[in-house]
Amino acid sequence: MHKLTVEEMHRLTVDEFRSARKLPLTVVLDNIRSLHNVGSVFRTADAFRIERLYLCGITACPPSAEIHKTALGAEDSVSWTYRPDTLAAVDELLAAGYEVFAAEQVEGSVRLDRLELMPGRRYAVVLGNEVKGVAQDVVDRCTAAVEIPQYGTKHSLNVSVSAGIVLWEMCKKMAFPA
């Protein structure tokens, strides 16, 4: 096996990324404390070519050396918006016709592997604070909740790990941009 070079992978430039068709998916970060987690979500959002990130509440915004440390420049390619209140961001997305899912362990949640997405729809997923998760008032406002199946003794994952799993699963279920 030959390990591919960056040139052989034919990656998009930042300008090409900005004009490329995006997956109709938005990520909402609800009061994320760690700038490294924020940067990791930016990088994952770039990998799956999502539409936008909403950075809400205490979630830090670029420019930031700590975000850049894990985003590795994805903070320059992925569109983002800051909202002081996560609930307002969710209301904005709902009013724009998005189905909004909380990634949270709640009564009535849908296992991520059983989630069905409709072609042509736009989706958003809310990822919560490292300690408290998605705020209850935000969960209440969401269309539904999705849950990552877990089988060990722990019942939580790091928010950036959760972002990777959720975005990959949703990407597989949606028509990925070509």
C-alpha cells in the first residue's frame, strides 16, 4: 500500500470548499467549554462538508489559537454563526424549515443507527456541554433526539467524539455532495 500525499488526495482549497455543494446539515454547539472540542468539531464539519456551525452561549469563536490547534484551519473553511442563546438558534433553524435533533440520552430518543432521514430535507443537530449535555429547554424545543448506542460502563462520550459519530451516521443517510 502506498500512503497518499496531500497532492494525491486532491483536497479542495478553502475557496473551493466555500463554493462547493454542502451536506444540508448544520451543527449547533450548546455551551461547549473546551476550545479544543470546538476546534475538533470544526475539523469534522469540514471533513463532511456540512453547511454551518452555530456556536452558542459560552462556546468560543474564532479566531483563537486554541481552536486552531485542533481545527487546523477548518475554522477558515466552515461557515459559522455565533448566537448568545442556543434556544434562539434552534428557533431560527426551525423557522427556516430544519428538523432539529438533540444528540442526547432522553426518553423517546431514536438510536442513531435507526434514524431515518428524508431526501431533500435539511437537518440540524445540537451537541451539548461537556458536563450538562444539551440543556433541557433546548431538548424540549427540538424535533426529536438521537442517541448513540453505548454498551460499556460509561454513558457519555466526549462531545467531539460524539460529533464525529453523529455526523458520519447522518452523512451516510443523506445524499453526500459530489
